Amino acid sequence: MITLPLTTRIYVAGHRGMVGSAIVRKLRAQGYENIVTRTHAELDLTSQGDVRAFFAEDSIEYVVLAAAKVGGIHANNEYPADFIYENLMIECNVIHEAFTAGVKKLLFLGSSCIYPKLASQPMQESALLTDTLESTNEPYAIAKIAGIKLCESYNRQHGTDYRSVMPTNLYGPYDNYHPENSHVIPALIRRFHDAKRNDAEEVVIWGTGKPMREFLHVDDMAAACIHVMNLDAEIYQANTQPMLSHINVGTGCDVTIRELAESLADVVGYKGRIIFDSSKPDGSPRKLMNVDRLRALGWQYKIELKEGLASAYQWYVDNLDDEAIRL
């Protein structure tokens, strides 16, 4: 493994989000001292002109593209145009303008939703584009697939070293706790916390509770990103394929949504009933990542789900009155 020099000028796009902030924390903890960040007010990544000016003015050596518009089933259903447009614009602008400015190395973060709804489990990287996507988040998934193919295409045509990692469902500090637009873990944390505080007799959850999902703590994701970005190019390429250049990041373990809900209710201390509304969509029946390739490259997760859920809830409680939490 060839580690990037600690003085490398690294631009982390999306540093205020859950994943981007975790990557910045991990980079700093490992001694990287030249991290570049920009807020949305300072740099609109959907504006090609603004992104071009940024790269022209700043001598960026490495890009971590963690910026994205994200949300759960409800948000994806309600705002499909926003999800496909904003994510496509961010990816196209950052990847192309990074290339134009001479940036040779870039890490793109995708999502496990790129795989077909009924992909064989656990999902291997080779499942990409082999069947129909889950309809509830198809626009977002198509945008993320485009990001993978952008990186792949620039590598093929221009000899760049643009890498892609596909995380499973992530959770942890700085997650989105919006009551309608959040993912399942932060949504349930907020719902159970509010139910406990208000002595509610029941909490209603979308779907049957039968779908199975895999969850990875965002601090583990950050560690995996830095591990992949520091891999020697020959080692990375040897463990990917010319037309299949992305790598899955996950635990290789999953639970049902019912089991997750019961675990979170226990963590929060909520004693009421948990009701599953089967009239609401479940999404994909199962989404488990095959992480053999990443293990072969020397990385494996460390934070077990029970431990991670407890720490995520504690962070939520500690930051309820802080502007850091997105409600």
C-alpha cells in the first residue's frame, strides 16, 4: 500500500454531510493537514461555472466526492426530479472540472441502490446493470450509476485514477433526522425518542418489517474510503476490472427491519407497541453487499450494529439542541 503524503491537498466535497464529515474527521485523525472544504453557500456544486472557478483557483491534488442529495423512500418518491438532476449535476461538474484542472486522483461515493431490485444476494459488483432497479429510488440510482461510469470512462480515455466505492446503508453522527426525508435508522431513532418522551402507546412503521437490510457505521465507511484511496494503483486495478471499477463497502451481515426496530426501541428505552403498516411500500426485499473484494484488499468493518446504534442514539440525544442536527 502506498499512503498519500500527509501534506496532500485533499478536497472533500460534502464535508457537512454525514459521510463527508466522517471522512474529514478520519483524515485529520490520521494526520492529514491540508484538507479543503467549501459550504454550499461558498460553492454551488450544481453550477459548472462555480466549480470550474474553484478548481482553477485552488491547487487540488485529490478529490473525495461525498456530496449528494440523499433521502429515504418518501423523499425519493416525492422529489424524483430533484434527486436525479442535482446528483447528476454534482457528479458531472466535480469529476469533469477536476479532470480539466489536472486532478489525477478522485474517490467517488455511490450507493448500494445501484443494484437491481431482485439482484442475487449478497450483491456482487458484477450485478450492476443486469436487471431492473427498485422503482422507489430509480432516479437516484441512475445518477449514482452515471457517477461510476464517469469515473470509469475518464480512466479509460484519459488515464486518470478515479475510484468508486459503493456503501451499504450508513448511519451515525450528523445523519438527517427529518421526519419525512430521512433514512430508516435516524427516522426510527427520532420516532422512538419522541414516543418515549410523549408516552405514546404505539409507533407505526412503514411496510411489513420483513425486508432485510445491511447497515454500516459511518466511521467505518470513512476508514474504508481512506483505505481504498491509499491503495497502490496496481493493487486496486488488480482487484477490479476494466469495465467494473467500483468496490462494495459493507459488513456482509443484515437484519430485518422488524429486528432493527426492536433493537432501536430497546436502545432508546421505548416500551410501547410497534405497528407495521403493510399498506406502505417495503422497497427491495433484501439488500446485502458482497464485500469479498474489499476484504481481499485488506479492510473489514469494526463497529457492530448494536454498539453503533447505541452510539448513534447517544449522539442524537447529545445534539438535540445543537444546529449540527438536521431535523
